Amino acid sequence: MAKINFGGVVEEVVTREEFPLDKAREVLKDETVAIIGYGVQGPGQALNLRDNGINVIIGQRKDSKTWDKAIADGWVPGVTLFEIEEAAEKGTIIQYLLSDAGQIALWPTIKKYLTPGKALYFSHGFGITYKEQTGIIPPADVDVILVAPKGSGTSLRRLFLAGKGLNSSFAIHQDATGKGRTRAIALGIGVGSGYLFETDFRKEVYSDLTGERGTLMGAIAGIFEAQYNTLRRNGHSPSEAFNETVEELTQSLMPLVAENGMDWMYANCSTTAQRGALDWKGRFRDATQPVFDELYESVASGKEAERTIKLNSQPDYRVKLEAELKTLHDSEIWQAGQAVRSLRPENQPEK
Ligand SMILES: NC(=O)c1ccc[n+]([C@@H]2O[C@H](COP(=O)([O-])OP(=O)(O)OC[C@H]3O[C@@H](n4cnc5c(N)ncnc54)[C@H](O)[C@@H]3O)[C@@H](O)[C@H]2O)c1
Ligand SMILES: CC(C)(O)[C@@H](O)C(=O)O
Ligand SMILES: [Mg+2]
Ligand SMILES: [Mg+2]
């Protein structure tokens, strides 16, 4: 493992240099990787692994839209695309990429195919960490491993095609065969990760649930709405409010942060902006800190898992979710966003 200094803390991580793709191919050459579920992570990981020369098959319900999507992506029924049980039987490594609620529902089925020496792979520590609630307890004679890409399966695929990659965490819950660790790292490289950092299942799920409820999705949407509302209440147009809240952030400032960091972005704005941002940054941190602490507590106590399992397992879950997403879609801020995006130069019809 490479020792890298992360802001003064030295961590051991796996880089693509020390564990190149050829090594991953060698480790996985006799394996059949069965990807169970073809939702968001499934396609990203499956297609990247296939393009990297790994032997991959898909397990997906036949009467589903994603079965058709898998065919459109080049998976062939009866050759590389199977019903879930058949794929689970054929796979030596079972990548369990159903939704977390789906993993609970299908567990009694999948468990039957976990014969000694196989590996069970997750991209989330959820099922194992909250085992009292999920009932997911694998047999002792299989490897239980995790690779969790830090981002959407859509980005995992897009970045791979662009010659880039998301970073991933990896973890070993059980190494029954003695090959579990190498299998996990090889799969992490195979799915197209940038570098891999080690974690455990509990830390993975705690950080992941905190991140997506926090700055990655929940907090950012909340802060956007709050600022947008303030501007609108004070007479600013939707165009002005949206540009000043979202469009400038995604189009101008975050790409600069991605390239060179927040410090560099600050250093390259006006002195007026620097003064104000430095003055207000602490206020926002202090105002949100208690919310983040409450969120982490809710994750660590299992409350978030309980709520997710309960609501995501209800028969009318999809209908209710779609109604909530429609409200978000129809809200003025995101409707204004749609109009703003349509006016981007690259979205204008060519003259
Ligand atoms: N979405 C992401 O980008 C992302 C990122 C990192 C980790 N993860 C993790 O990866 C795993 C998969 O997430 P996802 O977002 O790709 O899942 P998803 O919600 O897109 O669902 C994946 C598949 O599960 C199937 N499914 C759901 N319930 C089922 C059931 N009862 N029976 C049979 N099939 C069922 C669906 O048909 C779909 O093909 C999860 O553990 C998630 O936490 C997801
Ligand atoms: C893409 C995310 C938010 O990182 C993932 O954690 C998910 O659950 O979809
Ligand atoms: Mg998540
Ligand atoms: Mg995540």
C-alpha cells in the first residue's frame, strides 16, 4: 500500500500504479462475477469490468425495464444475462447490487447460492452493519467484501469512458478463503476506481448515509432553497436567484474547486467576495454543525436505517417517492433551472 499524506495525516491506500489493471485481471481470471441488479451501480460496475476484460454476467428480473436496458447495453440473454437465481448460481463472486430494500427481500434466495469459497460483494455497508434489521448474515465459509465507489454509477461509467475515475473505499468483513482482500482490491481496480482507501462496513455506511443526507444531497438542496427563497422574497427574479444560487456554483465555481481546491477558488475571486465569504463561512458552519451532529447520531443509532427499510419496503413506495420527486421537479427553483440550462450556449440550436 502507498503511504500518502492527506493534510498531515498519513494513510495507506491502494493506487492504480501499485495494483495495475493487469494484476486485477490476473487475480480475477478464473472468476465469474455475477452482478445482481442492474439499476444505477449495476450497469456502471458491470460495463467497466467487462470493458476491463473481466468475466461478467448479469442477474436481473426478466419482466423489468432494466432487463431491456441490459440487453441494450450488449448483455445477451442465456449467455451473459440471466434471471437472478441462475446468475447467483453461476457466479463465483456475487456482486449484490440490488437496492438496499431489495437486498433484504432477496436475501433468502441469494443465501442458497453462497457455497463455500464464493465471495459476496457489496457496494454499501448497510446490509451487514444493520444485520438485526436486514437479516443479512452470510455463511462463515464465504468471503464478504465491499467496494463502494464515491459517487453515482452514472458518473462511474461516464468518467471511465473519459479516461478518468471515481475513488472508492474497500472493506473486508470476512476473508474465509484468504483471497478476499485481493479479490476486493482487484474488483475495486476493475470497476474503474481512482485510488482505493480502506474502511470497514460500519464506517462505510455511517459516512455514506451522513454524506448523502448532508453536503452531497440533503444539505445542499436545503441551502439552495433557503438562499433562493431569500432572494425571491426580496424581489429578485427567478433568473437572478437561480444564477446566483445554483448556476454559478455548478458552472463556474465548483469546477474551479474540483481542479484546485476551495482555497484556490477563494484566492481567485474579488477581494470583496473573499472578505464576505471568510466572514460568513463560520456562521454557516456553526449554524449547521448541530444538524450534522444530529444526523450522524441518527445514522449511528440505526434510526436512519430503520426509516429507510420501513418506508422503502412498502408496496406503494414507488408511487409516493415519485410524487415527492415530482414536487421537487415542479418547484419554482428547479423549473427556473430547467429554463436556465436550456439557455446555455451548448444547448442552443446551431444557426
Ligand atoms: N446509486 C448509486 O450510484 C450508488 C452509489 C454507491 C453505492 N450504491 C449502493 O449500491 C447498491 C445498489 O444501489 P442502486 O442505486 O444501483 O440500486 P437501485 O435502486 O437502482 O436498484 C438496483 C436493482 O435492484 C432491483 N430490485 C430492487 N428491489 C428488488 C426486489 N425486491 N427483487 C428483485 N430486484 C429488485 C431493481 O430492479 C434494480 O435493477 C446499494 O447497496 C447502494 O447503496 C449505490
Ligand atoms: C451516489 C451516492 C449518493 O454517493 C450513493 O451513496 C447513493 O446511495 O446513491
Ligand atoms: Mg448511499
Ligand atoms: Mg455514496
